[in-house]
Amino acid sequence: MPSLNEEELFLPSTPGKFKDRSNTMHRQFHRCFASTSTLFLWALFLVALTASYLSFQSFVESGSRYLSSTWGGIQWEKQVRTSAQIHRANGFSVLVTGAAGFVGTHVSLALRKRGDGVVGLDNFNDYYDPSLKKARKSLLNARNIFIVEGDINDSPLLAKLFDVVAFTHVMHLAAQAGVRYAIENPHSYVHSNIAGLVALLEACTTANPQPSIVWASSSSVYGLNEKVPFSELDRTDQPASLYAATKKAGEEITHTYNHIYGLSITGLRFFTVYGPWGRPDMAYFSFTRNILQGKPITVYRGKNRVDLARDFTYIDDIVKGCVASLDTAKKSTGSGGKKRGPAQYRIFNLGNTSPVTVPMMVGILERQLKVKAKKKMVEMPGNGDVPFTHANISLARRELGYKPTTDLQTGLKKFVRWYLSYYGYSHGKSVK
Ligand SMILES: O=C(O)[C@H]1O[C@H](OP(=O)(O)OP(=O)(O)OC[C@H]2O[C@@H](n3ccc(=O)[nH]c3=O)[C@H](O)[C@@H]2O)[C@H](O)[C@@H](O)[C@@H]1O
């Protein structure tokens, strides 16, 4: 049986009809034209198919990003706006980064209490127990403060926040904290304290109006300085840890944004802040836990068995310094991403001005907890620690009216009371 030729494949058969030559030529022309247009139609169809596949893909991607994203949407925007609402005359609306952190929580509460609008931002990372951060978040939610779950490196999120709210101030407390952890995870410091800071400043620069910025630097910028007390005029070019180096870099970076874009900047050098709802990675906190659990604590000592000392500063004093910084911050001068005039740039020490040695701090805890610590005295490892800190606070006193009132004994008493109410008194058992 003869096989069907091409013509028969594409044209309907007309049995019994005579096929003359002219007809054949016409048909060939027609066939040629028909096959070209068929090809064209096929090509068009394929292009349309590919295009719709690609747009479907991007729809699926953006849809899943939207669904998996923790921010965005009408309801979310409403929560942000409501939280930012000001409830006092001449009040502020403040974006607090690191709001579920130790200092962030306390500052947010203080601002809300006096009627300022507060929106929190926190990435809830697991540098330390995130359940403590979630508990702080609940505390804030109970005061109608909304916490956006997100990272300061997320520029679209920052742009959205400034789009939804005309923040008057940013209290920037989000950071990778901890001096010694930088040995383990150096990139985390660059990610949060450098890249994250730049992302935030970029967002503030283009925001309209530009907010005034108050942010957390650190006493660690004084590094290996020996002249005490540390003054803001002293050199800060001998950091002893990557943490300190990133905070120092932050001071330089904020200066650049102040100079180029007219952002109003206040940097606060915090001195070993402690208190209720504190950070479990800090010595006073982990010592308390270990003492209660009957576990040994490692107490570092400097060269020649000299005790280490810190200018421990109680959280309520720090909060007053933060709020006073916001109150005295001048407006940023830029708009539309351009500087319109010189803007305020300040740096303040926020310390207690009375350093206490680490063994003395342990002694206070022992008396508060009524348990003897199992101390292991160890020479300070060369991993970023400095032997002592001591703040000169005359500048903050003069410009901010800053006057710390809580000594370590009083402050630790309050901390221990909170610790026992939060974790319970559990000797030798693991606590939550
Ligand atoms: O003032 C600051 O800028 C810094 O204060 C603290 O850093 P640090 O003073 O080192 O606080 P802790 O980690 O609580 O250490 C306090 C003292 O206890 C000592 N320590 C720490 C841990 C330990 O196991 N044993 C021990 O003796 C340290 O050497 C230090 O002298 C914070 O952790 C930093 O985030 C902050 O920036």
C-alpha cells in the first residue's frame, strides 16, 4: 500500500477528481503560502505560550513571596499606622529597630507610656533564646505596640514602612551585640552593624520627611585606651574586638550620611547595660543562671591577676538617656535625598561613672540569690575583652540632663527579682 505523501497529509482527499497542471501550480502556491502562515501561527502560539508561562511563573513567585512574607497587606499597614499614632501634643512617631531586644523593649515602653507613636522592627534572630524576645514582644503588644518581624537589611520593607508612616524619629537599636561572639560569627557583625546600618540610613535619607536618628554605639569603641574616665574626645582607633570595630565604623558611617544627606544623628555609647528583661549572653545574667543551677562560673582576670571592671549602667538610666536624646534631637535637614543645610551630629557616653569589678558584681549576686557561686578564676582570653570601662558623662549631663541614679546593688536587686519571677527559683535544674 502506497504511503501518503505530504500533500495528502495536509489536504483533504477529493476522490474521483481530475487534477490538472494549472490547478496543481495554484495549489502548490496556495500550499506554500498556507504552510508559511501555519508555521507563523505556530510560532505565534509558541511565543504566546512561553510568555504566559513566564508571567505565570513570576505570578507564582511573587504570590508565594507575598504569602511567605511576614509583612505587607492592608491589615498589616493598618496595624503599622495605628501603632504609629501619636497620643500627646507635639509627640513623636518613632520607628524602634531591635524593639524586641533588651534596650529596645524598655525604650519602646517608655515612649508609648508618654504618648508617642511606636512601631517596632525586629528580626527575632536566635543569637540568644528567641522565646525571651517573643515574651518581650507580648509585653509590647499588650501596650498596643506593633512589632514588625523583619530585618533592617530588607530595603523594600524599610521603604514600605516609611511609605506608610512619616516617622519623626528612628531609635536604631538593632545590632549584633556581644563582644566575644565575634570570634565565632564575624559575618553576623558585618551583616547587622555595617550592612544593616547602611540599609537603614539609605531608607532614612530618601524618606520624606527625613527622620532624626538616635542609635546605639558602644563603650567598646574606647578599646585599649588607658586614660580614664573615657571621654568622647578621646581616641577611638584601637578597638579590641570586631564588635567594637563595627560600632566605630557605624560612627564614621553615620557621620558620612550626616555630612552628605543632612541626617540628624545622635550616637550613644552604652556602658554594659543591665537589668530586668536583659540579655542572657551577658555575664550578670549567665552568672545568675549558673549560680542558681549550682554550676560553676568563669570569672576572667586581667594581667597580673588584676580584676576586670565595668561601668555597669542600669537600664532605666539608659532609657532616660535615650528619650532625652530623642527630645533634644534637631530635625534632619535633607529632603528628596538632598541635603539642604548642615545637620546635627552628636555622640554621648551613657555610663554610670562608677566602675565595679567583676568579682564584686558576683558578690552582690551571691548575696541577692543567697547562694555561693562556684568561681573559676581564669586569665582573660585575648578574644575581644577590655580590662576596664569608665564613662565620663559630663557631656551627656550638660546636653541631655542625663543623671544616672541606680547603683549596681540596687539594679541587680531589681534584676534578680525579675529573673526569679520570670524563670522561677530552680536550683540545679535547667530553666526555660
Ligand atoms: O559596654 C558595652 O559597650 C558592651 O557591654 C557589654 O559587653 P561587656 O562589658 O563585655 O559585658 P559582659 O559580656 O556582660 O561582660 C562583663 C564583664 O564580665 C566578664 N566576664 C564575662 C563572661 C564570663 O563568662 N566571665 C567574665 O568574667 C567580662 O570579661 C567583662 O569584664 C555588652 O555585651 C556589649 O554588647 C556592649 O556593647
